[in-house]
Amino acid sequence: MAAERDGVGTRGPERHWTAKGIFDRWQRFFEQKTSVKALTRLEFTEHIAYLLFLKLDHERAQRSGMFASQPIAPADSWPRLVLASGEDLHGALTRLMVELGRPNPQDPRRAVASVLFQDSRPWPVDRMAELGRLIIEEFDPYRWSDVKRDELGVAFSLMIADCRDDIRAKRETGQFLTPPYLLKVIAKALALTSHDRLVDAAVGVGTSLIAAHREMAAHGDRVDASAIAGADIDVQMCRLATMNVLLNTGRQFHDVPPILRADSLNVKERLVLRHERDVAATVAICNPPFKSVETNTEQRNDFWAQNATLPANFLQHLAITLPKGARAAVFVPDGVLFHRGAAATIRRELLKNCTVHTLLRLPTGMFHDTGSKPNVLFFTKAVRRPTGEPATDELWVYDARDLHHTDTENPLTEDDFAEFLEAYRPGEEGFSGRAESSRFKRYDRDAVRKILESPGASLDLRADLADAPDGFGDPRDIARSIMDHLGDAQRSFELVLDSLG
């Protein structure tokens, strides 16, 4: 069998495979050889992750001599799956998923597998012939460890991107995909190095960690396993993020998991802000769900305000728990910038306790089908001054609202933000070399003081582009967003009706 090739000098054609070629093969199988109603693209991609993990684990155990590694899965797990079919295959895979998905403190080598396989479900039992074909035709004949790491990682990322509609449908956790090019821009703006330790408290599919890792590695130094970590409350997102990060960063399958399944807003789950080797985070990137519902954070007696919206709570969570000197880039919708009540309290405390130096106003429609108007707040954790003066001396606003703003037609690219990067951190001068332009406006100390003294402490600030008409986004995205909100309202009224008996 081709899978049993070992040694160093017998590498096959797999080393020439490209990410696009691998992605196309997986896509053809899904579209041509699986039942349309059997499973979603997202579930199919999950099975790609399971099979890749098991096959690569098996191949590494089959290497010769010193090149072999102890398998993470039970011995001969892969050959048994290859030989099984029907209900036997379903049973074998189910048992394997349960065993690998069970946390086992006595075996730290299985920690990554426990995140990947936690609460996993096998292919529908009445469609096991399709899974058998996927194993025999697309995985077993090839040596996947010969595929270039970057190509395999990008191929899996393309699979995740193709699941965008399935991920968007997960309204209960408010998931959506952040464009990778935008996260690359954010990583560059934060001036990441291999010495940084970065966290994402709402990691989604892990794209932020991958962008950060690549920016860190661009400096030529080795990026160790403690450099990136993330958490998410959604088990599917944790699964996809784990495999995405493993394949795109070269992290070992037996290492400490890069992703923690946790509610980051729960005080009991603040581990995400301390890396597994007890190294404090120096940077945070976070694009939390833009759900406007209030969340119960009564257990967080460290919070500045209770019962804020979800994105506002993530903002204060990071501003409070990050150590002094840590840098952060947090995505927020417009409402977090001007809503009264809890949001106003959070903004006021943010300006007092952190150096909020930049607000990037992004075009409407950047996040597929959300209809949101997103922003990125850049700040550095400071200490409150004894004089009572705010830590924020000046705030710069870069307005990109007039850029073409749909992700389906004429989408934005990294090049569209080249001007922002140049303005954000000009040359070697850092923030001191910044200069105002039609897009980039400075709000000085007096302006910041007026914001703090105003009743709402609004940060709904603009550059000189404020007089230009604001884009409203793709009409189709707006219509879908209205339908989503109407559906949420209906569900809320149904809950009220139920409570009234």
C-alpha cells in the first residue's frame, strides 16, 4: 500500500501538490460523490480534519528508525478504518472519536486530539459507503506528510472559507469569517515579533492566529509553541481552528493545544489570557460576535459595567485582563462607539485606563451578510494616572468608509490598506511621525477631555471624510440582515410568551 512507504529517499509526487489542487479534489468529492442532504460543507470539512489528523499521525508512526514518532491515536487505528465498511466503519470511527475526544490529563500528548475530536459526530450511518470511498480514494493511497506544509495549510483554509454560509448560519454563537487580508493588515500594524505572545479571546476558525504567526515568523526568528493561543465557545469553531493552526504553523500534534474551548467572558475561563507556559500575553487580536444581545456577566466583579452587549463585553474583558504594556486590536460595531449606558461607561474607563491611540473605521459589508459597520480600536494597556488624567493623550481616526465595501463584488484587498499602514506607523518614527490627511485625523488632549466630559463619551468620530456620503453596503446583505433581526425578534417574543404561560 502507498501509505506504508517510509524512509527518507522515497518521496512521491505528493510533494508537488498545490493548495488549489488539493482543495479542488476535496471539493469535487463533496459535490460529486456525497449526498446533498447527508451533511453540510462544514460537516464535510470537519471530516477532512479528522481524516488528515489520523492519516498524518499514522504516517509519522510508520517512519523508519529515529524518524518514527509514537502515535497519538490507538495503534493501527488508520488501517482498521481502511478495512472497515458500513456499520463496522461507523462503529470504529465513533469509538475512536469518543476515545480521542475525551480529556486525559494523564496523557498530555492527546491534548490537541481532545480539542479536535470533542463532541464530534461521524458521517451519517446510512451514508458510510461515501465515507469509505473518501478514505480509500482520497486519503489512504497518498502520503500526506510529503505535501508541503504551506500548501496543505492553505488548502484547508480554503475549505473553511468555502463554508462561509454554513458558518454564518450559526446565529446562536454569532459566527462570521474575518477576511484574512484584513487580519494580515492588523498583524502588521501591531508590529508583531517572534518575542510576542498573542491571544484571541473569540478565535473563530483561527485565522487571526495564523496571520499573527506568519508576521512573527517574517522576522526570521523561530516562533515557539507558546506564541499564539485562542479560545472560543463554539465546539465546531475550536475544531476547525485547531486543525487550521496545526497545518498552517507546523505546530506538532502532540504539543499543547493552541485553542481552548471556553467562554472567555466567564471569570473561571480566563486561562486564555495566560499562555500554557505561564507567559503573559503581550498582544491581543479579537473580532468577537457582533450580536447586540446583552450578556449576563454578574460573576465578573472586575468589569467596569454589567449587562453590556457581547462586543462591548469583549472590549472591556481585554482592556481589564491584559497586562500593563500589552497591545490590542479589537473589532467593534458602530453601536459600541456611541450607545449610552454600559457602553458609555466602558468607553470612559477605556480612555482612562488604556492608551487608545487609533480608531480604524472600516467599510460596511466587509463581513459577509452581517450588514454591520465595523471598526477596529487599537490601544495599549496602561495604568491609571494618580492625577486622574486619562491615559489617552490623543486619538487618531483613520476613515476607510468610502472604500468599495462588498466582499462578493470587487472585494477589498490588502493593498487597499497600504495607505493606512503607512499612516499608522510611518517609517521608523512610530506614532510620533504621524501626519493628518483627509483620511487620518488627530483628536488632541483637549478633544479627548471633552469626550470624557460629555454625557455619552461618544467615540463616533470621523476624519474629514465625514462629509462624504457613507456607503450602506450591498442591498442583498442589508435585506438578509433585516430578516435575521426580525427572526431574532420573533424568537425573543416567543420566549416572553412562553414565560407568561
